[in-house]
Amino acid sequence: MTSPNLLELAGGLLLSLLIGLAGYRRGALSESGVVGALITGTLIFGLGGWEWGLLLIAFFVSSSLLSFYRSADKEALAEKFAKGHRRDLGQALANGGLAALLAVCSFLRPHPIWFIACVGALATVNADTWATELGVLSRSLPRLITTGRQVEVGTSGGITWAGNGAALGGALLIGMLGGASLLVLGEGHHAAIALVAGTAGGIAGALTDSLLGATVQAIYWCDVCHKETERPRHRCGRQTRLYRGWRWLNNDLVNFLASVAGALVATTLGWVLG
């Protein structure tokens, strides 16, 4: 194991700071979200390299743009979600924490499979974000992934054809960028694996997110508004009661576990194909 390159870490810190501040000014990150971006970005850029950082930037930029797309139409659904479009520290770590951990592992024990796992992890969070931001705009009601029963728009675990298509696009974007990066680095024999395994991992991870949301994620009920929500305290200001799921399993943890599932699927396919 070699010592960390302080210049690369400093460069990763500076670039992460610039991206974090830009996200804060655009309303995509809260103050704590900037801290999360600094932590994950510095590790991913500084220890992983530009090819790792490119995936993170693609996720952050594309998901942030989609969160503002037709935001007025999504405002009515805000009460259902645990948090708004301004990502905080918890969301930043849930979305980029595993990729940062994989960058550390890659630095400590270099192997191409770590990058494949990173592609799967970031493809998952990108696919899930795209599915959420575009799926809620679907003209058809979502169906619960476990039973196929129609549910209200924004219900955890509800899926639509539009959302599934968006998830595929989000996963494919990260998979393509991962494969293209390896081509640039002269690792063409791994490029196709990154594309296929990363995209498949992203789709599997996004479906895992929906499955957890429909079964064990903590969902609350507001007795005043008679509405389901992911918030322990509803937007009306009233305390909610646990409706279903495990109280400790919030949306951030579900997102992190989904990224783990996506990384594991990508890693498994990487070993099989490679």
C-alpha cells in the first residue's frame, strides 16, 4: 500500500468544495449537505481518481436537475417524502457513502472489481432518483411492487412504467460513463463489464429500494390530515404515528442499503463476466 497522494486529496477537496458550494447556491444542497459532499467527494476524487469522480458528478448534476424539473407539479407530494430536494448530510452519505468506502478499499487493496462495484452503487442511486423524480409525473397511478395494488402517487414502494423507464435511463447513464472511462484508460477488456454489470446492478438496486419501501421502511400516518408520510412529524406540524415498517429504517438507510445491493449485483456479474 502506498501513502495517499496529498496533492490528489487536496484537489479532490477543492473540487468537492466548488461542487458543494454550487449545489448550495442552486438550492440542491443544504449546509450539512455541503459537508456530506466534501466528505464523499474528497474520498472519491482523491483516492479513486477522475473516473470515480466523473460518476459522482454525473449523479449529482443529473439528479439535481431532475429534482427541479416541473417542481411545481411535485410540490403537492412533498408531504409524503421524508425530505425535500435540498439534500442534507444524511442524504449525501446515503447516496455517496458506499462509493467513498469503495474508493478507500480500492486505495488500500487495488483491484478493478472495486470500480465495478462503485458503478453499481452510483447507478443504483441515480436510477432511484430518476425513477422518483420522473415517476411521480406519470399519468397512471403507481402499483405496489409487492402486490400490484394501485396506490397514491408518491407512496413508498409504488412503481410505474414511466418510473421504471427512468430508472433504466439513470442506471444506463452511469454504466456507460463507467465503461467509457475504462476505455479512455486503456482498459477496454473491462469497459463492457462495467457497462453491463453496472447497469444491471443499478436496476437491481433501484428495485431493492422499492421493495424495502413497500415492506420494511418506516411509514407514518398523520391522524389530523389522514395521510401517509415518511416523516415522523408531518408538514402540518403534528406528530405522526408509525403506520408500518421498522421505525429505525428511514429513507436514507433504505437508499444506502439499495446501493449496497446494486454494488453486490454489479460485483457478482463482474466476477462472472470477467
